[in-house]
Amino acid sequence: MTFFLSGAAGLLVLLAGFVVASILRNRRRVARWTAAFPPRGRFIEVQGQRLHVVQDGPEDGPDVVLLHGASINLRDLEITLVPGLVRAGFRVTLFDRPGLGHSLPCDLHISLRRQAELLDEAAGKLGLERFILTGQSFGGAVATSWAVHRPERVAGLVSISAPVLPWPPEIPRHFRLLARPLAGPLLARLIAAWLPLARLERELAEQFHPAPLPADYLARSGALLAQRPETLHNDACQRLRLLRDQRAMVEALPRLRLPVELVHGTQDTKVRPDRHAEPLREEIPGARLKRLAGLGHMPHHAEPEACVEAIRRAARRGGLLPAVQAPPRAQLLEAHP
């Protein structure tokens, strides 16, 4: 009996030591990541939600709003699309979506529609009247919900690798655990404390496949912010309710009356084009699909110019840029006698 009690006491001491070590390590890592990737813009508060926003480009340029995907933050799009958009004369507004990046804290059960409503109100506070709304991956689902439920400011929609149509997602088991009310926050703190960076890089490489993970991606994207406990928990909760939110808006898609440009890699295994972009083109009147041969889920990194060109097409179709004029018939005959 004495041996059993002493053994149990020893286990409790070890467990307590592990918990304390995890808490301290978690705090150090989160503080280091947050200091390395601080907010780059300003904050807007709408209905109690604080949103981090960054703007770039000429004040008088046509407006583009960019929404990033799951887990990540606005830097993922800033380092790829913003340079080309600014060169093309656009004024670019990027948001950290609610619950991610620096847009914390957030309602754990926030829907696509609620995110869209908050972001639309923030766009109004920024004075954005008409813009091309662009979303990548999960951000494309939010952007589509925005176009469905708050279309007044949206001149055109560009959806990049986005899971818009209802299809049961392949959600890893740890995301289901992370979304639970009690176990989720505890597991999130353990992940933040002990997740090896090599494991994170492997997970990111799966997103980029078959293209390689850029060597400087972790250093530039702020992907480490996604490993903070609060962000892990928020992201898991949003992923788990995605299918429900997709089903809630799917019947409204054929009623969309705005220019829609779809961009999708043919080798995307995370959001398969045959389940999303290809049937979505048939659902939305006038939607156009640009297939990017040989690319996976992150085409804005592999071919950012193709994504910028899709935004330019949407801007021309939506009246924010002059339409491309066809050359006179005489010039065509002269060029091709």
C-alpha cells in the first residue's frame, strides 16, 4: 500500500512538473512569436469585434479587399498579391479574419455569414464604397458569403482555391479535439508549448504540394501566429462548422449577379477542383474558371500574376477598370492578312 501511494505521489509530482513546464514554455513561445510578427496596420472595432486591417496602394486606385485562408493571417496574401496589385494601380485592403492573426478575441462559433457582416461593416468604416472582393481557401468561402448576404459594396468576386460548395471536409482528429470546449484549450496549450517546428513545416508543405514550400515562408508569413492557443482553438471551431455554413448559402449562389472569377490549381488535393471550382462555375451565372495546371492549394504563391490578372478581369467586368477595347477590324486584317 505504501509503495502504491508513493508511486501515485511520484506520478502526480511529475504531472504537476509537466503542466508547469508546459505553461511556462507556452508563454515564452507565444510572446516570442507575437513579438516577431506584430500588427502591421491599425484596428477597427465593429460590434465588439476588433479587426486588424492593413492598407496599401494609391488612395485613388480601384479598391480590392483580400481575405486569407484558415489558420494563417493577412501576411500570407500581403507577401504574394499586394506587390502586383499595387503596381497595377489598385488600393488594397487586407483583413485578419475574426479569430485569426491579430483580430482577437472572437466568438468561438462565428459563422461565415457573421464574419462577412463584421467585415462589411469594417469596410464601410474605412470608406470603401465598391471593391473587388478576393478570398483564398477558407477566405474564399467567407468572401462568397459576403457577396451573397452583403452584396451592395461588392463589384466583383475572385475566389482562389476556395471550399464554397457543401462537401464533407476531411478534418483531422486533432481539429475535432481542439474545437471541444474543455479539451480544446488544454490541447491548444500543449501544442503551442511542444509542437516541433519541423512538424509545422511538414504540414505547410502539404498545403503547397506539388510546389515546394518557399524557404522563407515561416520568416515572412507569420505562420507561427497560428500556433498560439487562442488561434488554434478559434480555427478548429470555424473549420468544424464550415459544412453547415456552406449548406446555408448554397441555394443563394445561382442568384448572384456580379462578376465572379474562380482560380484553382488542377493538383489541389486540399480543396479539389472537381468538387468545388468546377461545379461552382455551373452554379453561378457568368462565373469564369481559370485552371492553373500542375498547381496545388497555394497558387497565389506559385503564380501570383495569374491571381492578379483574375482580379483585373473582375475589376473590368465590374466597372472599376476600363474594359479592354478590341482592336479595330482594319488592324486585325492588317495583322493577319
